[in-house]
Amino acid sequence: MSEWKQRRFWTEVTVREAEGGFAIALDGRPVRTPGKALLCLPTEAMAQETAAEWQAQEGTVNPLTMPFTRSANTAIDKVAHQHGEVADMLADYGDSDLLCYRADAPEELVRRQAETWDPALDWAATELEARLESRVGVIHAAQAPEPLGRLRARVHALTAFQLVGFHDLVSLSGSLILGFAAAQNWRDPETLWQMSRLDETWQEEQWGEDDEARAAAEIKRLAFHHAKRFFDLS
């Protein structure tokens, strides 16, 4: 038996002020999350983006074309109730940050990593008051507790909606520092994404591109850009 799929039943999509933000209504009926909570967005700009996704649906509703709705559902139904656990999980990236683990050879890769990643670590030391140290190799070496504590406090200070966007900025890049760099506009999202892909780009230059890997990377790249947009509108 085929899985049931919701079909578009509404004519008009509107944004309305609600307690705590802005809600989406379909023919006057408020949209609710899968957990039955009111789909209430923190800013009107985010609500308008979300409303546009509902307006764009034709025939069968396709959640894959509704990234703002899905991210908002996650913020309301999950992250709002598990804020501390999610914040701790993301803060833990600081102790194994992608930018801190460097190759010992070949010389060109060593140089490229230093030129690309050191400025981000320097930025974090100044703007986030958190100096993370690089090391050679992939074996874990703990960072000093003081900078990690400062980074953890910053993560915990994010709202549930911000944390949803921040989650993907960090997890997709593999770097807590790049997540903060995106959130605070140190560089544009595409530049930061390419910084996180330095090692993969190097391998592609040496051995050629793999079509499946390239397609998977493109999905992640688009998700990274959405995460930045979602964070900004939070």
C-alpha cells in the first residue's frame, strides 16, 4: 500500500502576529508542527520565508522543498526542549575542531592549511576570546579548558531557533570556529564552506572528482547556505 501524502487544500497563505512571534495561517487556520505546537516564527522575515514555502506547494505537499518549515519544526518540537543537550553537543566540536588538525606532508597541503585556517583561529582568538591551538596529525589532543569554556558559554546563549541554524553550520563544516565565523559574518558563507572543504578539494586535485561524492557535497553545501540564512533570520 502506498504511503499517504498530504495534498494542498488551501487557497490563501497569510502571516499573522502571534504571542512570541509570527504564525502562518492557511485559509485562516494556523499551521501546527508535527508535535501539534503552533508554528510560530521569531521574526516576520522568517515567517514570510516560511509562508512562501507553503504558497509554492502544488498538488502533493513535498517537505523536501520546505527547509524553513522543517528547521522551524525542529526548533519548536525538539531543540526548545533539549536546548542544553544540543548546545553541549555542538560546543564539544571545539575540542576536536577541524581547523586544528593539520597534515605533516606534502608541503603544499601544509602551506595551504596554514594560510587558509590560521586566520580563522586568529579571528576566534580576538573576537571570541578563545585561542585554539593547531597540532599535526589526527590523534586527539585536548584544548585548554579556558577557551573551550568561553566557546561553550556562547553556544548556550543562542536561542532555540539560532541553535538549529548553528547546528548545521557546525556539523556540516566540522568546525565550531567556522560555525561562529558564519554566524558573525567573518566571511561569506561560500568562502567558509570552501574553507571547510580544503582537504577534500586537495584530494580531488590529486586524484580527480568522484561524481557521487561531488553530488553529496553539493547537497551539504546548499544545506550550509540554508543554515546561515535560517540563523540570520532568527
